[in-house]
Amino acid sequence: MQAFGKFSTSLDMEYLTEQYIYIQESDEIIDIPQLEKMLDNKRKTVIGTIFLYNPTIAPIGYNCNTKLASQGYEFNGKYCELSFDNYCNLFASAIKDGYRGKLIEVKYLFGLNRPDIEPTTVLEAFDADLDKYTSNQLTRYDKQLNYHDYLNIRLSGKFVFFASGNRFDKHHKNIIAYARNLAAQAKKLGKEIAFMYDNNYDATESQELAQFLPPLATGKFRDVRTN
């Protein structure tokens, strides 16, 4: 498998704005022009979307220990090949043969490319930003790079697997509404919705509270089909 992505920067913060995983037929390797050619026909080449929490990933030859800018990375708006992280390795081992030769898109609730964003100060800022999202007020983190406009989101493929986790608290009402609205919009678009949940909530409650377990957790699997 290979992973590809695009990075952007704004006000000294770094974001992953696009990510795709290529599921190899056997042991072939594709390059960026081949990836872009596949993306010209997403309806046939992208099989679905996985929603995670936030990225902590780097291009090949770089690392996640420091900002990419400090390592000399050039933010040129072009695709680059990414180093595999734990999630990529997990997805690689779980892919069925029928999906080989295709792409999976990976999206994140928050595009900020930084480890350990759970500290309260960061989540409080996200929650405050989302409260202002539809207004003309300035946000702490970039509106376009860190968040999704759920009403206008584009989702490729037949399914959306929500695995964004439960790292926020009940008082983060704007984050919960944001994650819940993304799932509701995916269903409205006719996608097959899947997620995992544990014994704390049933499937319906998990959707209402946007408590979608991350892929590395253990729990029950729920596949909600829209048709």
C-alpha cells in the first residue's frame, strides 16, 4: 500500500488537506502522475472514505517530531507520498481483495497536523471556532484548512467509515454537533455509513453523541446502510 497527501500552512500552523491510500494489486508502485490520473475519475477509482480525528503524519523523508517547515519541507500545494502510520498499516491488513487497485480517501474532523491535540486548550479553541464557523468572525484555526463545511462536503465512493474517536467531552457541544452533522450529511448523500461503538452507548446513542470508536479500539461494529 501507499499513502499520498497534500499539506498547507497558515499562520505558522500546518494542516493535512488531502489524503488517499492506494491499495496495490500486488507489489506495484504508483507515482504522483498516476495518482492524479486516478483522481481524475474518482467515481471509478475511489471506493470510499474513512473519517479519523486528526492527522499526525509526514511525507517520506520527514518526521512528525517537529514541524515540517523546520525540516525544510516546501508547501507547494502538490501531492507527496506519505510515510505509513499505525492507521495506514491497520487499513492495509484489513482491505479485501475486491478493492485492490483502488483508492480510499482519508478525511479528518480536524486537519491540524499535530500530535496530542487532546489538551483542553486546543479542544476549547476548536469548540469556540465551530461556534463562529458560519459567521464572519475570525477563528483561531483556519476555517478552510482545519474544518469541513459539512453542507457542501464531497464524499467519494460508496461508504463512509466514521472512526474519529471520542476524545472530546460532553461540554464540547459544538464539536459534537459538527461530527454528528458530518455523519448525517454522509447519510443524506446516500453513503453506506459504518462505525464502531462500545457498551457505553448503543448504536443510536453513538450517532447522536458522535461517539465513533477509533480503528485501534475494540467494540461492536455497526454498518448502517442507507438503501
